[in-house]
Amino acid sequence: QVQLVESGGGLVQAGGSLRLSCAASRSIVSINAMGWYRQAPGKQRELVATITSSGSTNYADSVKGRFTISRDSAKKVVYLQMNSLKPEDTAVYYCNLHIMISARDYWGQGTQVTVSS
């Protein structure tokens, strides 16, 4: 089992920045991907960004050029730097760990990000 603990959410004005962090409870040896998803009220959960254990990244079109995902494998932490935030970025952001060999997913508890106009 792996626990994921997110931090860094909060309230920010449009145009501002936040950095989310997600810490895993143990090192992951298997090939994997970690990422961030978000869910706004009344909407489905959607992918924001992912990063594989080899460092390949993928972003939703809506956040390209504004958000940056990174990971520190030694510290078992994945980060999401969010710049130029917009009110439509308001959502609960969830950290995800996907173990590729087993196709198993782990989720964090979520952290609220609210962007005021």
C-alpha cells in the first residue's frame, strides 16, 4: 500500500501562483507515473499533468504553458507549480500514482484550489 498526502492548496487571486506537493509514503520501485487530476463542482475529474518515473511529462491543453509538473524521486514527492491561475482552475486537486505493471492506481485525499476573479 502507498499513501499519498497532498499539500499547498488555498485561495489565490487570478494571475497568482500556487505550488502543490504530493508525498508518497514509500519509494516506488516499479515503473510508474505520478500526476495531478482535478475535479470542479458538477464536473468529472480530469487530468491536469503527469510525469513518469523516466521524467516524461504530459499536460492538459488548458494548463500548458502555465503549470509545470516535477518530481523528486529521492524524496518521493511530486510537485505542481501553477502560475497565471484563472478562476476556471478552481477545483479539488488530487494526486495520483499509477503503477504500470499492475495498472493499479493510488489517490490522495485532495486539496482545494480556489482562484478568485
